[in-house]
Amino acid sequence: MRYFIDTNVLINLIEDDFICDDADLIMNESENIGYISSECVREYIQLLQAGSIKPKKGKDKVDIFDFIENELGLKIKYIAKEHLKTFAKLEILEKHKDPFDRLIIAHAITEKTPIISSDNLFKKYRKLGLELIYNHV
């Protein structure tokens, strides 16, 4: 099975914070392939630059790429034209105007790949084709 992880799950993995049993099982199953949207990586770097997060493991904005790919075993999937087309068509659902989240959601919908997220607002996008594995923390 292929799956994406959201930015909040990336932060949890970097910080060794809680990941629910369902998400942990999926991520540790050897035949599963984990992906992360380049938008999540960009969002993580922005949070570092703004000082909103300070990672315990000392991963800075440059070595985060190697950490994601080598330590976490995730493949970075880059945003392409087809993802932006889905984003352009994706309606803004109530109380969720975050364009970064919506681009991550569009990426997962376009790739027809479930996403693991702790964001409650992602549940609203199931009716638009998002397959969500909710990381209930």
C-alpha cells in the first residue's frame, strides 16, 4: 500500500511524539511505501524559519531532506501540474481556508493515495475523494 503523511505527522515523527497504533502499523509494514508531498517539506521549513518549531533532534532546514528520505524512509513527491489542476478545482470547505493544507490534500487526491494526518479538518475532504487515515492523538 502507498500512503502520504501530512506535515503534522512529519513533525511527530521527527520529534518522536505520539503516532496512533493504526498509523504506526501502516508506516512500519515493510511492503508499504511512504510518501510526503514536497508541500509538507516546504511547510516544515517555513515553520523552522518562523521559529514556530524547534526540533529536538536538531534537524535544520537543509539536512531535513536526507532525514526524511534516509532516516524516515519516505519518498518526497513533488508538486506537478496535475496536482495544481486538482487544487484549482478543490472547493474551499467551511472553516478550512489553509491553502497549504488544500494543496497537500489535492496532491493525495490526484495520486489516489491515502494520507495520514492528525488534522480534524481533513475529514471534510473525504466527500471530495480524499482517503484519510486519521492519526488520532
